[in-house]
Amino acid sequence: MSSNPARVFVARLLGLDVFDPVGDRVGRLRDVVVISRGQRPPQAVGIVVEVPGKRRVFVPMTRVTSMDQSQIITTGLINLRRFEQRGAEQLVLGDIFDRRVTLVEDGTADGAGDGGEAIIEDLAMDQQRNGDWLVSKLFVRRAPEGRSFRGLRRGPAQLVDWEDTRYGIGQVRGAAQFLATHDDLKPADFADAMQEMSDARRLEVVSELQDERLADVLQELPEDDQVEILSSLDLERAADVLEEMDPDDAADLLADLPAEKAEELLQLMEPEEAEDVRRLLQYDEGTAGSVMTPVPVILPPEATVAEALAHVRREELSPALASAIFICRPPLETPTGRYLGTVHIQQLLRAAPPEQLGTIVDKALEPMRDLDSISEVARTMAQYNLNAVAVVNPDGRLVGAVTVDDLLDHLLPDDWRVHEDGEPLKKFGGRFG
């Protein structure tokens, strides 16, 4: 991304066509969903797209690959369940446009120093270096001097910084206030905070969390808490959250539920997401197949070092998954064609960008078999100092990879996330909400 962030005005986006990566039309943009973050600029977390059949669905910003004033392109992965607004979410068109704001006196934006009231007619979002979209400016219209607020529509318009409006786009209270002030916590630390809450408070926070954020936090909670929280959700939302979880974590959670309820949730999940989870559930506990992720970075031998670096640069990849690229013959979705070997991140950094991966692949490192025990996987990873190791089936096809973080989760005691006295492990002092 260039040093100048991308900027879009929401009013100009409304009604634009939304496309998938191959250029097929998915639907039409009808709104943008933002969440308030206390004193910091609000963040856009997704868009509302009207798909054929007049159904409005939610597309997370993590699945928007390009957005400008002419078109919007997504990854093509669309959940077709009808959009339902969560308590902490605000719709730009539905909730923010036409809202009154107070302009702060002596503000830095042109004309903002006079103070007074205005209404919001549009807002600008800037894309940050990490890919997040934040509300940066508001396009507002003032009342003409000496006239009532009812005349605002005919008053002068101006563009002001978000910081130059009192309370930004509104205050938040209760659980939403907790989320706004603790938005920057890592999922593991947020999970620690939730373990200190009363049951009622925890469920209140859960109801306000975005599905993607809730999925990240669930993966850091003890199994009993995961089951309790997932069971508190309605079935459709529970299925949505499971889709956002890593397949191996979703499989572990479903394995702790009654078989009938687990199957009901699998039926509600998107078929592709459910298929990955079903394959993991077929493995006996304690095997490599039961702890692996079925979606590591997989490329053909003809791919270049430059292409591989672009893949491992993706923000959603964990450091462990980004440490290795698995080279296979097509198909490249697990179970793949024949597994050829691994290329480690250090090899990529030492090789020339145009070089093909097939010329630097490590063929000497034997992959794990999907029925190998976890202890065998641990010995191999320790012996060769690996962050991730390939897992193949009896036909030599890659079915996944075991990463060091998943391995540790299964080697540590089930209650490793809590002290012997029952208190959650904390990296920071103080108590939360």
C-alpha cells in the first residue's frame, strides 16, 4: 500500500455493485457497518450487501479486497444469512446520516473553530497500513448564522475531522463501552478479562461482540467456557461464529457438544467450512489429524518466491502458519495432489523473487502421517526445530499441517489457562468490567 491511505466517502459507495474476484456480480452495497471505539475513530467492520432475492447480508471488511468510488471487490466468500444488526454496531446510512453533532470550538478543521451544531451528511473512511478502515472525516452542514437548526439543510457545508466533533458519532454504554475501551486487547488477554466477569456480564459482552472477534476470543478460552458461551447463542449465530474459527478449534469445540447439536450446527454452516471441520472430526483424539489445520499455505512447484512471500504476508495468518509453504501437485485444496516438500520462510528470504519454489523445496524432511500420535509429532518438531510440519494421508496427499501453537494446546494440561486457585492467567494487572 502507498504511504497515502485510500479514502472513500460512504454516500458515494451506496448502490455500487459488489463483485467477486473473477468479476461476477455478487450484489449491491446498501450500507456500511461501523463500531464506536471510545475516544478513537470508529472502525468499519463490514458492509451490507443486497444479493438477489432482495436479501441483505453482512460481508466482513476482512473479505473486501478492494473498495473505491467505482466498485467493490470481495474474496467471493459470502455468508447468505440475512444481516442482523448487533447491539454495538451502527449503520452509516441507517443510524449516522442526519445525526446531530456538536462541533468542538477551536478545532483544527477549516471552520470548525466556531463550534455550534451540525448534521452529518456523509463520512470519509481511510484505509490504514494494516488494512483496517477508520472513520476519519465527517461532511456536515451547519445552520446559517442567526437561523434555527431546522434550516440546517440550507446552511453551509464543510468537511471536519472526526476528532473535531464532540462524542464523534455517539456515546456507548454498558458492554458496548467495555468493547470500545478494550478494543486493542489481544484475543488471549480479552479472554482473560471475560473469565473474570460474572456470567451475566460475560453474556452481555458476548451479545455485543462481532462474530469474528468472538471466534478469536473463544479459541483462547477453556473448553467449558467455550461450550457455555456457544450454547448461549441462537443456532444461526453459533454457526456463524464456528465458521469464523480456525477449523481445528471449531472441530474441538463441536466434539465437546452433544452429537445431535453438533450435527445441527454443521448443517447450518457454509458447506465448504463444514467440510473442513467434518474431516477433522473423523480423526481419533491424540492423532496428528485431530490437531492439524486443514488450510495451511499450499502452492505448486511452479510458483515463484515473490508469490509465496505475498501469500505469507497475509494478516490473518498466524506466525506459525506463515513460517512454511507446502509444495504440492494440484489440486491445491486439501487433500491435495502429491505432496512434494516444504519451503521454509528463511529460504524465501534468501532466494531471488523470480526463483521457482520447486528449485528450493526441502524434500529431505519427512511429513507426518495423519494417524501418527501427537507425541510423535512433538518429537519431530522438536528434533528439527519446526514451527509447522506437513501432515499427509496414506496416499501421500497433504491433508493439513500441525503448528507449534496447536501442538502446545494439546500437550499442556486442559486447565493450563487458569491457576490452581481457579483464577485466569493474566499478563496485566487490574480487573476488567
